[in-house]
Amino acid sequence: MELKSILSGLEDLKVKGSLDVEVSKIESNSQKIEQGDMFVAIEGFDEDGHKYISEAIKKGAKVIMAQVDKISKEMVKDLPKDVTFILSTNTRHAISICACNYYKNPSKKLKLIGITGTKGKTTTSFMIKSLLEKQGFKVGLIGTICTYIGDKKIGNNARTTPEALELQATLNEMVKAKCNMAVMEVSSQSLKLGRVDGCEFDVGIFTNFSKDHISTKEHPSMEDYFESKVKLFKMCKYAFINSDDIYANKLPALVQNCEFKTYGIDNPANLLAKDITVTNSYVDFKVKLADKNQRVKVGIPGRFSVYNSLSAISVALKYGITPENIEETLLNIRVPGRSELVNNSKELTIMIDYAHTPESLESILSTVKEYTQGQVICVFGCGGDRDKGKRPIMGSISGTLADYTIITSDNPRTEKPEEIIQEIENGIKKTKSSYECIIDRKKAIEKALKMASKKDIVVIAGKGHETTQEINGKKYPFDEREIVKEILGE
């Protein structure tokens, strides 16, 4: 594609060299550069792409884009004459717009639905995808667990929302596969770093907002975290927001050019759930569908499941999905590793959940405690080479909320699992609750299942959708669904 077309829509650029250049492809990784490519230098958290401009030129880059505050005048003078050099005030934003142009703006050829919020993004995205497909749409999905184009899974994802080049390439593949719709989890980090700049969203969803992702490499404050999420709704035509969340309720005053509608349980809303029943295997509630109050049963237990369902139903009604299709889809919905119940002939309630932070562990254990008649048995650990401060906190949470805890390994990586477990144990000891430590995760799960009765619930927390266990740099197969079936002889 011609460089002029790639740069369309970008302002305040300084250019040295010709714009009448054919660009083979765009790259931000100098190692992937080939003859005729465009290299965009981005300052990352661990590496600065500006260090690799010379390497990119040696490999054949004919266009270099850099950030104006990272380049000296001497460096510009020393560049080869046949290389076009472009200075931008923000190369993260610029690469997103360039990627949109290069792939001919695929988001404009799809009905793109973006979901943001602290919790519930993954479950809501799978619900919406399933509802749209039930009505006959072909749907793509991009999120924390994986990417789908229609019913084809094309890979697991390293991050919730991909970098701009990968994102636009994926959306383009969806267009080529004749998808009508695309559902995307939009993380606050992706919004802050401009990964989705240039995307055209038809619908945005705000699930909820609570403390998370506050760190030097993510968001320095809750204000920054929220402001990042607000950006999504400046790119949307329509939005559905949680009326029971105080932060969500701020959005209509902050964003003028988006049509907002609400869903909720406790406060007035356009779509309201009433008469809620929660059990250890499902939740059901009354909601208005096609001018008639109907009972909807959802195959994922918990009050939070009502909120996720309401946001998905809001989208479904917007796109004309019938009440019958809504009811049938939500009854049978299953989301990998998100309050995922494992069916078994022994009629035990076994839940696999991705809860791996203090907030998410507290949320899932509080939820199941509300409706479980017997004991809450929790199996969990903490990952190695990650935040050590959360380990005793999570131990304390499980000790407080679960009736019995089995502390075990969870991706120890390069750390000794015994040491990680001991740090968790420091927190649980203070609660004086019943617990034990079993380093081998499979044996820990086996112990939990053997001690459980039909009235109990076993929560296996931390890994969720993951199918491997990472130890000393190597990933070993570890699919907890298969392990549960093996232990139960199924």
C-alpha cells in the first residue's frame, strides 16, 4: 500500500523523504522487518523501539516512524537518503490509525461490540456471541481466553485486547470470512495505550468498576483507570451500562455523542431483573422481553450472572433476537473457566473459575457461599514470579469465606511452590479455619472431590480456562476439566 494512504487521518506529522513509497507491511518489532517494510518505533514498559531503528534499516525498512520527543536532530541527519522518516507526537496512536488504513478499516464493515469493565467481560462476550449466532449471525470474538472467527478457534491470546496491528489483521480476517458481527473485550490498558484507536464501535457495554490494575505498569490511580474506560464510549454509537454501578452512571454526563440505555437489579433501568432465584447450578429471574415479563434461566450461578445476562440481553434485543432464542441460549451457556460447572455422574457441584486475585477470589467465594447448602471447599494457589503481596491476602480470604481450603500450586514458574504456599499459609493461619497444603495440584483436586458431598461445592480457583501448568519455564498439560473426569473415573 502507498505510504500516503497508510498515513491518512494522521495530523501533526513531520516528514523527511518521499510519501510516494510502497509499503510491504507495517511492523513494530525490528526482528520481523523485511525489505520494503515500515517500522514504527514504540516506547514500551520494558523495551524502547527507538533503540532498534538502525537494525530495522539494515533489515530493509524503507519507512521509519518515531516519536518526536525520542529522536535527536543528529540522528535524523544521519539517516540514509532512501529512507522516509516520519515524526509523530504519539506513535502508539499513529500505529493504530496506520493499521486501520492498511487493513482498509475492517471495523467499519462489521457491527463491532466492545465490552469494558473490571469484571464480567469474558462471560458477557461469550453470551453475546452465542445469542447472535442463535439468531443466524456469523460472529467473531476477541478476548481474554481466545479468538474465534465464526465457530473456528484461531488461537489463545496473550492479552485481553491485542496490539493494534494484530487487532486490525484479525478484524480483517473476520471480514474476509464474512462475519456480520464482532464482539471484543476492551481492556482499560488497551484504551489507555491507544490499541483500539480508529475502531468504529456500534455498541459499547460497561459492566462494573472496582479496584484493579493499579500499578506502575498499568494505572497509577483509580481516576486514570476509569478515564481510560470512558474512552470506549467516545467511539460508540450506542451503549448499555449497569445502573447499579456508580461509575457507570457517570458516563452519560461525560460522553455526549452516544445513546445510553441501562440494565440493572436494584435501581430503575431500561431492562430490569426481578424475582431472582439463585441455586448452586443456575440462576433465574423475570425480565421484560417483547413487552412481556418472562422467566429466564441461566446455566451459570450467582447474582453477577444476572448482570452479565442483562447486558447480553440488551444487545440481543437491539439486534432483533427473539425471546425464545434468548431463553434457550442462556439456559445452555457455558464459558470456559468462568464459574464453569463440570457435569458429572456423581452429581457433585464442581466449579472451575479463573479467580486469581484477592478481589476475584473474594467475589466467587462470597457468591457460592450465599446459595450452597453444605460446605464450600476451595482449592487454590498463587502463581510464581507475580505479585507476592496478594498471597497472604488470598489465604485470609479463603480462610474467612470457605469452610475448608486446600492450598496448592498454580503455575509456580521459577519459584519454589513450597515457598509460595507458605506465604499463602501465613494469611490463612490468622483466620483459624480448616485447611491443608498439598503441593501437587492434581492430588489437591482429588482430595477435595473425595471429601465433597452432593450438598457441598468444590471451587477450583486460579487457572480457569488454562490448559497447562507452568514450571521452570516449561508448560505441562493440565486441563482441570479432564483431571476432574479422570479422578471421578469418567
